[in-house]
Amino acid sequence: MREIGSEFWLERESKTLSCNRDGIYVLSGRTAIDLIIQDILKTRKIRNVYMPAWCCDSMLAPFVAHGTQIKFYDICHTESTESTEIICHTDGTDYTDVFYVTNYFGYENALPIETVKKFKEQGATILYDRTHSFLMENDPYLALDDYSFASIRKWMGVIGGAVVKGVHDCNLMPYPFLACKEEAMRVKKAFIEGDTSIDKQDFLNLYSEFGHHLAEDYQNYEMDDLSYAIFKTEDLSAIRLKRRENAHFLHENLQGVKFIGELTENVVPLFVPVFFETTEQRNAVRKKLIEAQIYCPIHWPKPELIPADFEANKIYDTELSLICDQRYDLTDMERMVTLINSI
């Protein structure tokens, strides 16, 4: 049984096109957020940012580094027999300098358009994190944002990369710590292809080393040429099709879980998040999956800044993100479904 999930590996190792960029491409999502903050600060102060309470520390870190006050709007879900609908609770009474809008896992669950319009009319700068909705077509939020970005490395086997919209004047540098990530991706590719001489822990350590560097040093770095070349020559339509096919199988065949929403025509899932009744149940299922070499992440480790009385805490405690990406086919999905249903 081959393993399912975890980090992408490197599918290609040569630059197959000219790397004249058609926009601003940076190292990572947090690099993008920091660059956007720098651009806003050229013309106005940022006293506060209004962010969703279901989030990752990497989304918060650039604002913390700039001394920005972070306010959260709560995220909860309404439960029914078969699905979970994500609801955002915003309070528009306080003035907001930056309003942070996001979508969860490529499903159609972002804030209501009317809410985004209201904050924009009140003078807030709209920052749209479209990482999860990057491959969604007909995205209405792109017409409202002042800035947006998407982390490309969440979607495919690139060493690094995120695309930024709204910033036009910046000086970016090559990232000095790419070698360990590139080596990790090459070694993992050989491991996945059956090289039994490889100790798995070796490439896991390299991935971890890169993650440590990225957490500490991420400002003003560009996307590397190899990653840009891979991204620009990827068949995005094929990726959309494969992810939707895999997600459809999970939606149709899984039992005893609640989904994040409906798999409508416009949805292109990053993962297929499911919710369990308790933390213990979620953790037990995840443990069994790991024993079967299926590595499904939890999104996310809960940031310390999240208020203890927020409903978002239940999401952190019961969510599991099922793999559906283009590396895998329906045989892999069936293996995952059979195991979860048996538990």
C-alpha cells in the first residue's frame, strides 16, 4: 500500500519556460501577507485587522510582527444529518482598517458578498486570502478586494510560491533556504517510487528544517524559477477535474461524518474537511488512518490568540481534512472510505 497524503514531492526538475513573470510571485502565503501590509502602510496606518477565528498561525504572524491589533470574527457551523454549513459572525460596529476575507477549502462558504461590501463602504481595506479558492472559477470576491493572494504550494508540487494581486512596487530577493526543501521533495519522490534504501525520516527532517526557516525568515522573498516554471506549465483544468472526482467519491460514500458543505459545480476542494462528534472520535479515526499510511491533517493547530468562548473552538477540536488531491485516484479514495466507514 502506498502512502496517501503529507507533503508534495517534486514531479519535475527542469525549467521548461522563460521565467519572465506575469505578476508578483513570492515565497509563501505569509510572505504575501507581509508584502501587502507593507504596501498598505505606504499610504495609511493599520491599527487593526478583523480576521476569521478559524485560521492558521501563519496568517496571524505578519500582523503580529507589525504590531497590528488583531480582532476576530467567530466561525461556527450549523449541523444537519449530512452536511455542515460554515457561518461567519461579524460585528460591524467597530471601525476596521483591514478586513480579512477567506474561503474554506474551496467550498462556497466565504462571507456573504453584502458583508464584504459593507466593510468596504465603511473604509476598510479588503484583503482576500484566496488560497483555498485558488482554482475556483467565477469567484465573485475578486471584484471587491483591494488586495488578494493565494499560496500555490498548497495545490501542487512546487518548492514554494504564492501569487499576489494589488501590490505593484516591491523589491524581492531569492530565498537562501530553498535547498533543503528541494532536496526533501526529490528524496520523497524516490521514496514514493519505491526506493527502499531511503530512510523516510531523512526527508521528513528536511521538510521540517525548511518549515523552521520559513517561520523565522519570510519577508521580501520571491518565488524560485523552478517553482514558477512548474506552476505555469501545470494543467490546472486536469487538477480541477481530478480533485472534484475524488471529492465526489468521498461525499457519496463516507458514512457517519458531517461535511463542510455541498459539492456544487463551482467547488474545487483543497481538502474534503469532515467533522466528528467529539475530539476523541476524530483523533481515533486519524490514528487508524496513520497506521494505514494515510496522512490526513487537522486544520489547524489552534492559535493561542483565539478567544476561549468562541464557537470556532469546536471546529478546531473536531475537524479532519481528507486528502483528495491530484496525486491520487478513486482506488485511493476507496481505500480511505473503507477504513473510515469500518471505524
